[in-house]
Amino acid sequence: MAQCNTTAFRDAVNALTGANRLCGASDWRLPTVNELLSLVDFQTENPVIDAAYFPNTPAENYWSGENRVLIASFAWNVHFGVGYLNAYYKNSNRQVRLVRGGQ
């Protein structure tokens, strides 16, 4: 059975070819904590994100690509229901929002 985790998901998206390629790109990655936090818009509510740019965003936790320092089995998450930052066990189910470009 194939792995079911953020790395496997990112790799599967980047492995798509031709017309199936996501937005024509193959350099998708998990965002940094700061990139995720920059999407939080406290002038909106539940979810706290601009719905014009990110329609249908569930008010859930989204993984960053960063481990929590001192506890490598945790990774940072941003909750778009309320806009807070937290760390969870990496084996927890969370949403994924991939990004492109340099860090």
C-alpha cells in the first residue's frame, strides 16, 4: 500500500503530467508557517481567509512544511477557523494547501 502522508501527496501532485498537471507546474511544496499565517485574514470569520481568493476553504487545520523545533514528531499547523498556530502529531489528519515558488 502506498504511503498516505503530506510528502506522498506532494510527490503525487508533482508527478502529474500533461493536461493532468496541477496548474501546469511540478514544483509544489508545503508552505512555511509564515506563508500560511500570511493568508489569515482576521477581518473575516470562519474561515479567517479571503474567500474571493480561496473559495470553499474549510475552517480546519492546515499543515505547514515545518517541524516543531524540539519535538520532531510534531509539525506546525494553522487553523483557518480562528487563525491560530499550533503543533500536532504528524500522524494527525489535517488539510493540505500546496504552494509554489521560493521560500
